[in-house]
Amino acid sequence: MALPAQLKAIQHHLRTAQEHDKRDPVVAYYCRLYAMQTGMKLDSKTPECRKFLVKLMDQLETMKKELGDNDSINQEVVGNAHIENYALKMFLYADNEDRAGRFHKNMIKSFYSASLLLDVLSVFGELSEENIQHRKYARWKATYIHNCLKNGETPQAGPIGMDEDEEADQETLLQKPETLGEVQRVD
């Protein structure tokens, strides 16, 4: 079923869920849960959105039954730790690649995916200040490196200051992450 336009904001979380169905079903489950909760806030009234969200709820119920004996699903504190650890592992991989000056599509995708998984942590409650900063930095860094490589420029490795223009560019990446595929590796 196609994603209704009103729910476009959750498409990347749903894509991340699909990418993790086999790799890590717990991550896939919580990405879908986040997408459903966010989707309900965006539009649960129009028939196409309601139909989409009900189908998503059914999928979540099925997954919950299949993963029923998994502590990461049964116990929120374990689930929270699972998602946070997974997100931070992706973030650290990307950050290490960045600091070493190895800029490539997988590194950009890891920064971006880490930022999406840090969004997902909100299903467990408020994000810590540290995770808010990691999410902001990961989104910014993915956008910055992506834009540099797309424009044939060599990105500056490691932490550098964000400015307002580059924060605005994050919105472009959030709206069109498929452009990540257009990036060429710079060595």
C-alpha cells in the first residue's frame, strides 16, 4: 500500500524498518512503532491515512507475536537500550570514517540512519540532551558530506562548526535521501 502524502514525514523510518527486517527485527519493529505513533499525530482522520495506519498496526501486532519472547520487545528498558546502542554504533562507525577522512556513501547513510534511529528513541520518552545533539550532528554531517561530494568538493574531516545554511540543507536531505545514491566516493 502506497504511503499517503500526508504521512511523507515517516517514509524514511519505514524504509529503515524494511532494511532491518532480516538484519535486526527489533530495530525494524521500533522503527515501525515510531512511524505509526508519528503518523497518528500527522493524520489519523482521512480515510487513506487511517487505512494505512491500521495496516501498519496489524503489521506491528504480527511482529510483536513473532518476537514475543524477545526481551527487547517485552521490556521497554531493554528495547530502549537495544535501539540506543544500535544507533550509537552506526554513529561511531560513521564518525570514525569521517575523522579518518574516508568519505563514502555507506558512511553518509550510517550518519543518516543513526539520526533516524535516534528519532525512534522517542517512543520510550524524551530524548536525552546527548542524543538530541548526536541526532543533530549526524543529520548535519550526512548533509554536509553528501553536498560536498555531490559538488566535487572534499569534505573537512571530523567535527567542524555547523552554520544556519547547512542546517537548512538538512531539510533537503530529509526530504530526498534517495539522492544519497548519487554520491561518488572521494579518496
